Amino acid sequence: MKITIHGSCVTRDAFEMDHPFVKDVILLKYFARSSIISADSPPIIIEESDIQNISLFQKRCVHSDLVKAFYLYLEDNDLKNSYIIIDFIDERFKLINNKQTWITLSDEYQNSNLFSINDGKIYDRDSLWILDLWKNCCSGFINRLKKLFEPTQVILHKAFWMEEYLEDNTVKKFNQLNLIKKNNEVLNEYYSFFESNFSGVRVIDLTHMNYKADKNHKWGFSPVHYVNEYYMTLLDHLEIISR
């Protein structure tokens, strides 16, 4: 099963699990820390070597977002016998508009040398016009995917922020529940729009299984860093799709 990911660690981390299906997966490309609004806007000409103060992977994420590498990837590769998995967890970041284009204000971008010289305006996700802009850009995103993939080759992973986490086999609630609920409301809008406008896509939604976040996750304590059982179940679903 050849796979491209446009999403976040909630999808990518599954392929690090000790699951028999993983050996049958070829991960073609992973695009993270990039909003669909950014992807659907004009590129910024910049070399990856111009990005400093962050790790190599983080540089690649920031560079891909700035040059709009995802759409270039779609245009330049034969993907007809592959799958694409999409999640919208990285749509949690604010956005920058610098009059030329849109940039995803990821943690990686903020920690790079580029943020200090940015002269754009920062936008939150909670305004209706940003939601309308996102839907307009998502329509363009969907149209590009339709030209390359059959609906059954597109997998929508409906991942959300967890309200509870597991620590030493004890279930606890996160303190920032209002923030979590707010982000999940936005995510629900995004997933519903994508699903409604791309009939026939495969959907994986594990929210009914009541999984938790993991207090001791390797990437740190976060509502979007899940227990290992979540990723194993995600792989179970992907294995079924691949048959």
C-alpha cells in the first residue's frame, strides 16, 4: 500500500507501531504543519538552507509550507496506484497574511529565524470569514485530488483533540477543556465540509472508541498525542481498506 499523508503526527505516528501491516506500507511523502489555506496560495521563493534555528525535519515542514510543495508534489508524481490520508489536526495553527501569500504559523515557523522578520498580519481561526476562506481553499484542494485519485483512494482520518489522558493507568481530564472543545468544533466543520464535498471517500473515525491521550507520549504531553492503542486500531482500519 503506497501512501501519501497530508496531515499530522496523529496519522504519521501509526506507521512507527509494531503492527504487521506496517511492513506492507510504502510511505511516499508526509506533509505536515501546513494549512490548506496556505497550500492554496502563491509560493514564496526561499531555500531550505535559509531557514535556521530548528531541526532538519522542522525546516522541511516550514519550507514545504512556504513553497507550497504539496501541490507541486501532486503535479510531479504518478499517484494513480496509491492512497492519500488526510487529517486536519495541523489546522489548529494561526495564519499569517503578508499581502503576497498565506503562511501557517506553526510552532516550527515561530521558532525559526523567519518569524522575527515577518511583517504580515496574524489571524485566528475563530472568525467566519477565515472559515469561509478555508472552505473555498478546501474546494480547490478537493478538485485537485479528484483529478488524481478515485474517491476510494482518499482516506479521511477524522482525528480530534482528546479531552482525557491516561497517566499511570489512571484517566484524567485536561485542564484546557474550553480550548479543546473549541478546536474540535472547528475540526468538525472542516471534516464535515470535506466529506460532504468529496463523495465516496473512505472515512476513519475512532472517536466512538473513547481512546485517550498519553501523558507519556514520545512527542510530549498534548491532547493530540494519543495512546498506542489508538494508532494500532487506525492501522487495523487501513489494513482492511488495502485489501
